[in-house]
Amino acid sequence: MRPPAGKRALDVTASLTALVLLAPLLGLLALWVRLDSPGPVLFCQTRLGRKGVPFALYKFRSMVVRESIDQYREAVVEAGRDPRITRAGRWLRVTSLDELPQLWNVLRGEMSLVGPRPLLPEQQAAVPVHLNRRFMVLPGLTGLAQVRGRRGLAWPDQLAADCDYVDAQSLWRDLVILLATVRVVFAAQGVYGGAGSNWRAYLPGEAARRDNEEVPDA
């Protein structure tokens, strides 16, 4: 699926301008992360891009350094009380400033300013086949699901919003979503997941496994 005319030009111009103008802020945030807790400034994670192609996504590190991370078994973060989150990380997450390094991903052409948020490789199994068209476009720094509720949306609603965006792309709609994102971020809406937002519950066989665990032996 071809992007709207002018979308890549907007991505390059806006991301490059933002990286230049925000350089002092990025430097201060990097220093804060480094001094707040031991570990690297940036957190690099494999995500799925257009057509499911993996790429390295960058964020300011918001959690304490751990030897290994099992995304299948990770606890869902609730209300910022998670002890794994650093002091700097709590503020970075609420303000979404931890996402700013992804402007580099946008400039490199791995992401767009607007599009479905890039999924983890293990999350792909929780996407129904009829919603796989969300992978037909570049993932975004923000998207329709983010302005509709971010992590407060149930997983199926997040995917549905992604597909709504894919089905009706336009440069004008991108601009509207970008403006709406500013409002959502300042209001700190949907920073933490709702009861139905955990993608692990939608993995194949997960419902059957839970049912078997809940039924006591005869």
C-alpha cells in the first residue's frame, strides 16, 4: 500500500527539525537517565516494521537493567507503581518523552510520524489474520489508537484502530492525529493499560490454557 503523497517528505522534514531543535532537551534527558540509575541511556528493542520486517527501535531507558526480559511473562505495568520503573522513567513515560529517540527511526525510514505502533515479534501471534493489514504501512511514533485511548484500549480495539488508519490514510488525517496526540500527551491519558489491553490474553491457545487452569480436578 502506497503512502499518501508528501508523507515521507513530512516525516523527514519534521523529524530532522525536531532532532535539531530538541537536541538540548535530548541531552538533558540522557544525562538524567544516566545519573538516575545504572545502565545505558537508550533502550534498544526489536520491533516489527512494514510487512513484518524487524528493526531496532530506540527509547530512553525507563526501567532498571535486568539480565533477561521475557515479554510473554512480563507483568502488566499498572498506575506507575511498578518497582522496575526508575524515578526518571516514571516521568518519561507519563510525558511520553521516552519515545523521542524514535525520531531517529523516523528519519531512517523505519518508522513514520503517524501509523500503527510497532509491535514486538511475539505480539504478532496475537493479531488475528483479518487484522494483519496493519503491517502494510510503516509503524508510527503515534497513531489512531494512541489518540483514541493508548493503552487504555482493549487489545482488539487497538488493532481495529490501526486498521482504520490503514484503510483511510491521508496527509490531512496524519496532521489531525499529530495535533490530537499533543492533547493526549499533555493530559496523560491512557498511559497505563486497562483490564482488556493485555495482548498475551489473545495468544492462540491462551484462553483454553486459562480455562484448564481454572477448572479444579474432579
